Amino acid sequence: MKKGIHPAYRTVAFHDTSANTYFTVGSTIKTERTVELNGQVLPYVALDVSSASHPYYTGKQKEFAKEGSAHRFNQRFGRFFPPAK
């Protein structure tokens, strides 16, 4: 590898703020913030969503109505249209 052209690769602490979970992963992300985690001072990056809080990974997905899109449309907007004769 050429010297001086690659970003610094180091262990970084990622904090999922919605689940209050920390992940330590090797990364080249640039950050000025640090946090002490497990007796080590690591670069710190705050995240809104990670695998600890995303509905797809946690299994807490929204369940859509089983009636279908036409039924949902009529529920929401049916009062604006007179019934067909």
C-alpha cells in the first residue's frame, strides 16, 4: 500500500441512541468526539437507527391491514364520495 493516501482505520464506538446500545467496529469514519467504553477511549459516533432498534431486525414490524388498498382508501376517503347507484 502507498503511504499517506489511505484513511486511518481504527476501532470506533457507535452508539444507537434509540436503543442505548454501543457497538465497537473497525471503521475509517472521521469524528472528533470520544467516549470511554470498557476502559478504552474510543472515537464516538451517534446513530439514530441500527440493527438493535430497526423494526426489520427486531421483529417489531408494522402489520398492514389485510383488507387491501381499496378498502383502506374507502375507509379514509369514502365519506367524501356518495355511494354508487
